[in-house]
Amino acid sequence: MKILITGTSRGIGLACAKKYIAMGHSVIGFDIMESAFSAPSYTHMLVDITKKLPDIEGVEVLINNAGIQDGPDVIDTNLKATIAVTEKFAFQEKIHSVLFMASSSASNGAEFPEYAASKGGVVTYMKNTALRLAKYGATSNSISAGGVYTPLNAHIMDDPSLMKQCLDETLLGRWADADEIADLSYYLTNINRSMTGQDLLIDNGEQLKSNFIW
């Protein structure tokens, strides 16, 4: 299959690119940064998704992963550009599945205000996409991850005190690995045939954690 993934220079996007290539697929990666990763079936393209998008025909799986956490361009990058990418590449006869990387912030409102709002918008747009992709027999789902061990969270991972505080907020005392998210992504896009319009919360029990006082 022809797989298009945004934000592939590191973290979850890179893990996804490696997973799909290992499974025998052809991957095109969009990113504003160069990538040290190379493989015969991988094409890395320097693309700012908030600007003009290149023309690519016949995308079969689209993974909207690119995003930022804070700053003045959060809504434009995380929501508006994600919509633009999806509208350009998803709605055509060869599409098989679309996946969005949302965030646990989409359901609990945590983190920066614009970030939470942008990811909440992504989840709602994912459902709208599912409605419109149904005529192609294609699925649309999203993953709402909590903490993930990626370079984006290095400032926490490198500080033992901050890391302990974050892990103490979860039931399982851990964060997810990028490879776990990649494995789930592959299932949702290439194995799953019946789940669509759903947001999956992967947060090691952080939102569920509570203390019962009687």
C-alpha cells in the first residue's frame, strides 16, 4: 500500500514509518525537518503542511501525525493543516483508511488551551471524515495518547522529579512507547475493517485514576 504520514522526522511519526516499511509498504513522509532515516521504500519530503501541499496520487493510508504543543500556530498546524491534508489526499477511490493522532487532552482539556482545543477539533473532524469516507468503504479513527516517550517530551524525561510526578498520575506507572502507538496505528489502518469514527484513549489509566473516599 501507499502510506502517507505527516511528521516523520522523529517520535511517533518515525516509529510509524518504520513499522509500515517493515510490513512491506511504501511510505511517504512529510516533515519540516530532514530525516536521518532512510530505506528503499521510504520517501522523505520537506513539506510544511500549513502551506502548499504537493500533489500525490493514490494514497491508500493517511496518518495525520504532525503537530505542535504550544505557540501562536497551534490551531493552524494541529487543526487547520490537518484538515487541509485530509481534504487533499483522503477523499478518492483508492483510500483505505485515515488515522489522526489526537491527544488525551482532547477529552480532559489538560495542557495548553489552544493545544487542547486543537486536538478536540481533530477528534470531531475525524468523525466527520468517517461519515464522508464510508462511501469508499474506508475507515477513519483517532488515537488519543497520554504521555509518550518521544523527543517532544525530553524536558520531562530528562528530569527525574518531573518524570516521577507524571508517572504517579497514571495507574500503570508508565508512559507509552512510540512503537506501541505505531503497532496500534497499523492495526487500525491495515487490519481493522469494522471500527470507524472512534477515538482510542491510550494513557496508561491516567484519566481513570482516582481515590475512593468513604
